[in-house]
Amino acid sequence: MNALIIKKHLQAVSLFKELSEAELGPIVGISQIRTYQAGAFAFMQGEPLDRVFFICSGKVKIHKSDLSGKEQIVSVLEAGDMFPHAGFFRNGNFPAHAEMLTAAELIVISVQKFEEILLENPALCIKMFRVLGEKVLELQSRLEEKILRNTYEQIVMLLLRLTQTNGIKMQEHYRLNSQFTNQELANMIGTTRETVNRTVNQLRKKGLIKQDESGYFLIDGDELAKEIL
């Protein structure tokens, strides 16, 4: 029964969607399901990188901390996402913390065993490197935003990015399916909560974003994108 549950969840991961039953079987065989409560950590920054995770349900915050304890949020991941995106085919440490924003169920696979399967399956290995390549391009784009854009534009671009990674397309807007505080938004781009407060208020006055009764952001993606043209 557990193998059937793992198989079902793995088939929902884009990396594995096109695999045949025979190709997916060995991956199911090395997979375990673990349950975490909100606030628990899958791993801490600096620990040996020996596991790879796939989210079955829940939300996971990937964040880094500097020596002063300041937090930098790298991403907020949801069902179907994989993490981490670094550390394959080399010995290393987890580059960030992985903290549960909600109760979560994760599939856990040994990195060593996963690497062995990748080497035996060239097509899967190519897909894996495509995923990693897309992550590199995303991080490069975010670095360019930091260098070339002012803070107002960075916040706008962050909100647009969140509509794609954490949003649901409604009739006239996107609804972010995670509740982000202004401090969390600030931690994603390395600015202050006060700066995000001001920008969010400006965008509200322009009618580009609002929040529903539950506190979730509603974003007019098309109109918001015009702010950075």
C-alpha cells in the first residue's frame, strides 16, 4: 500500500511524469514517506547533503541565515516540487534551511541512491539537469533584478513571480495560495518590511493588488506587469 501511495505522488512530479512503470519502479523502491508538523525542519543549513525531497502535500520554506541571524527566503515550495536543487554528484552540505510552513508530507530519497538511478537512466538524467538549469536561470534573473531594478520594481517583479510559482489563475486576477507577510516578502528580496509596506500600499491604491477576507493576495498580473515596462 505504501509503495502505491509513493508511486502516485511521484507520478505527480514533473521530473517523473513521463517515466514508464518499469522506470519508476526502482525510484519507488528507494523512497520513503515522512510526515512533518508546521515549524519542523527537513534539514538545517550546513548539514551533510545526503537526501533529496519531493513534496506530496503542504508548503515548505527554503531560507538561509547569515551570521547575525538575518533571514533570506529563497523560495516557498508546494506539492509536486523537489528540493534541494544543488549538491548532486559532489559531496557537500545543504545550502539552506527547509522549514515546514504547514503540516507536510514529503518523499525522501537518499542522494547516493538517486544518483545511481540517474546514471542508469540517461533520459531521466537529462531531465534532471534541465530542472537544475532552469533553477540556475531563475537565480540569474533574480540577481539581475537586484542589480538593475530599484526596490519598487523588485517588489513588483517578486509579486509577479509569486503568481507563477504560488498562484492560482482566477477570472480576473491571480490568488496567491500562500499567506505572505510583508516581512516575508521583504526577506525574499533583501529589503525592509517598511519598504514593502509602502510599496504594497501604493499598489493597493492603484488597484493592482488587494487581499481577500482570509488575507490572501489577489493580484492583477497584466496590469501589475505594466509597472516594470
